[in-house]
Amino acid sequence: MNLTRRKFLTVSTSAAVATFFGGSQAFATVDEINKAISEFTGGGEPESGVLTLKTPEIAENGNSVPVSVAVESPMTDDDYVESVIILAEDNPNPEVATFHFSPASGEGKASTRMRLAKTQNVVAVAKMSNGKFYKASNNVKVTIGGCGG
Amino acid sequence: MNYSYKLAALLSGVLTTAVLVAAPVEDALTVDDVDMISRAASAEGHPLPEVISGWHYRTDSTRALQTDSFENGGMLGVEQGEEIWNTVEGTEGKSCASCHDDAAVSMASVGALFPKWHEESGKPINVELQINDCRVNNMGAEAYKFDKGGQKPLTAFIKHQSHGQPVTVDLTEGDMQQWWDKGKELYYRRTGQLNLSCASCHEKNNGKYIRADHLSQGNVNGFPTYRLKQGNLISLHNRFRGCIRDTRAEYPAAFSDDLMALEVYTTWRSQGLSVETPAVRQ
Amino acid sequence: MAAKPRIKVPKKASAGDIITIKTLISHKMESGQRKDKEGKVIPRKIINKFTCEFNGNSVFSCDIDPAISANPYFEFKAKVNEAGTFKFTWVDDDGSVIEAEKEITIS
């Protein structure tokens, strides 16, 4: 793309506006993420609390960012966390992984490592066996290395 | 757009560099309850007052990966190296283990003492070239090409047998001192369109940020190193070449005299630090 | 190359203990987002599913997307009431399945 400086400024300004006021272009992935969440919850509205999402504030390489979830749950046969979906708002595709638990898990805790394309919000939604949903999100700053990234 | 974006990034990089100077993290490196020497008094004639492992310059989450050998992705390579160690190859029907038996015994401190003088070739030799020497002359197998075949995992496996032991280089053997001199000259020689020497970043500016990267002393005690960027083991000569490439210079061939001299010199600069192979870096 | 997965499970536990399990497997996790030198998209090839069962019952599983890092790592919990066998599977996009087992005894 061959943009003049003026055009670049226009584009970046409108992107900034979109971020704050809900323009259509920059929110494409936000639509995707909302769609992914509502598919996961079947339209149910997630509450806050119960689910803890742990990510580093700063990741010095976006190729391997640790992520952990912990859900407060008795993990009995009739009251446990069924699954937790992890989503990254500004990745090419928002889905990262979905953990499935069972009463045999003992605790609703799991960790993995993910790829983040840039600085962005990471969102987790937990689905409980009683039909409730909980949501948590964190911002992760992904730094650009000095030497060739 | 690309240009403007880069300009903006460059400008913010300049600002960042001006503001951020951070000391290496005060922390102790322990891997599976084994204490590592990650800070050491520098050798006589060393330009820096203290030798500090690159581990101290990384973020909490990167540092944590190295403290538990299970979570260290480089250990996948070490385990692969162990399999290669026990695999018969070549016309002589031998594996490494056929002669060297249990690496935990026979290679116990070997990796910490390379590079060293190699009388037959009249040059310094590193672990990679020693493996090739063995393959060709004792196993009747082909030499590994740079970074190919089992070279990285087998080198990592052998160096890992010295995990925790201090890096030592013997300059009294053969012409090692002359190779050290040549390595030193290369270390301080500015190169590339950016006109940088190794020393520009790793001696004069270690502890500062180059854009978002916290510059270390550039010690070599953790190679082959598991880099998160590639999700793989990265050899020392690959890293040398990457660094030189980033100064926008043409880079020498792996195992060339220039890079062997640089290995001798940078290993001397890292003396006293524990072998961390496979270290984990960004 | 199908390297052996790394799995950390305690060798024994007391009945009712909640133990920590860690797994790490060698895999490039080609995301399908990268291009080769000619500019062609490198096709996606990832591990898309991980499961852990204990004595035939599901303990934990994960649906995996290309945003999971190379050499996938998972850490999770399991409640152990009896001695038995943990069975782990990793399913590759190409249809291949890597399996491993670990025994645990009750002290």
C-alpha cells in the first residue's frame, strides 16, 4: 500500500476514533469476539467474579505468553466448571483454546502458552454446570524486540 | 504507511532508550533446586566489573521457564539429543554411546571446557565440530551440516551434562591466545550499515533498552538456547550471524575462522558463569 | 518428527489428593498465518485436541486453536481416589494421534 503521510494520518485518526466510538472497521474483531462469546454462552450474559485470569503485564515475546485460569468451584458432580474459553481480541482469529473440566479435575485450574500478535486484551469466559457464566479480561503488552523483532 | 509506522516506532524507540535504563534483575537462578552461578567475578583483564547471565535481563515469565527443567522447551531438544547419542549411525556400526558409554559420566564436564585447542586441525574446536570429527573419523558417518540433522540437539545434550558448572576456556594451549586476540579485534570492530560492534550493545549499553529489548552482556553460557521467538533451540553461531545481520552487515559462515575466534573470545568473557544449556531467552 | 511427549505425574498420591499434571510435546504448531519465501501461505498444521483420562474417565481436555504456542504446554489438576492409569492423547491436523500413559499408585 502506498500511502502519503497525510493519508496515513487520516487513517490512523479514524482508527483511533473507531477504537473509542465504535466505528465499524476496527471493531471487526470485536464483533468476532462477541460472536465467539455468545456462541460459547448460548446467549447467556457472563458475570464477573469466580473466574481469575492470569497473564503477564508485559510479554517480551508474543510467541509464547503464559496464560492461566482458575475458577472457584466445589467441583462436585452437580456443581463444577464445565469449560473455559480463552480469546485474544486482536489476533487474526480470536480463539486461543477451550479447556474442558470435569469433577475428576478436582480444581478448575489450567495453564498453557499462547501467541499474541500484538498488545491486546485477552478474555476468558467460564461455563458452570449450573448454567452460569463468568468473564474476566486482562491487557497484555507485547513488546517489539530491538534486533529484528 | 509502512514507512511512517517505522518512523513512529523509531521515534518512540529513541524516547524509550532515553528514559529506560534498568539494572539486571536481582534474583537467584536455581534450576530444579540446583543453584547456578549467574553472576561471577570477571576474569583478569575483563572490561566489565561483573559477569552477569542474560537470564537476569529477562522478564519474570521468561525467567520462570528456565527454573523448571520440565517447563523449559529446550529440554525437548536435550531429550532428542540423548536418543541420537544412543543411535548407531555410519559404516562402523557405532553410536556415541558405543565409545563414550553413559554421557552423564563421560561428558560430565566436557561441555564447560569448549572451545579448546585442536592440534590436528591447528584451530580451536567447539562441541559441534568435535561431534563432526567423531562422526567422520570414528563412526564413518557424514558430518552434520550447520544447524542440520542432530547437530543442535546433540550439542545441547552434551553441554547439558555440564549444567551448573562454570564455563572455562584454556588459552594456554596451542595458539588459543592468538585466536582470542583475533576474536577481541572482531568484538570491537564496528560493522554494517548501522556501524555497530558487539561492544556497542553488549559492553557499552548493556542494561539499557534498544527499543523494547533489554540488552544483556551477550554471554554465551546458555547455548544452544531455547528462544521463544523461534520456539526452538538456537545455536551460538546462528545467534552470532543474527546479531551481525541486524547491524546490516554481511555475516561470516558458521564455523568460519572469524566466528570461531569470536566464540573463543566471547566464551572467555562468559567465564565463571554456569553452563545453562539450554537457557531460555526471548 | 514425533518426539516423545514429556509428562509429569506424581508416582503416588493419597486417596482424595488433588495432583498437578504437566505435559509438553514437540510440535511446530504451524498457524496457517505465515508465508514462505515465495509469498505462499504455509498450510496450517497444529495439534487441535488434547485429552487426559483416568481409568477411562475424562479428567481434562482442550480444544486447541492456532494461537497456542509451538511445543504445546498444558498444566491442570486431577483428583485421585484410586490407583490407576492416566491416558493422554494429542490429535494432529493430519489425523495422527500421539498417545502416552502414566501410572499412579495410592499410598
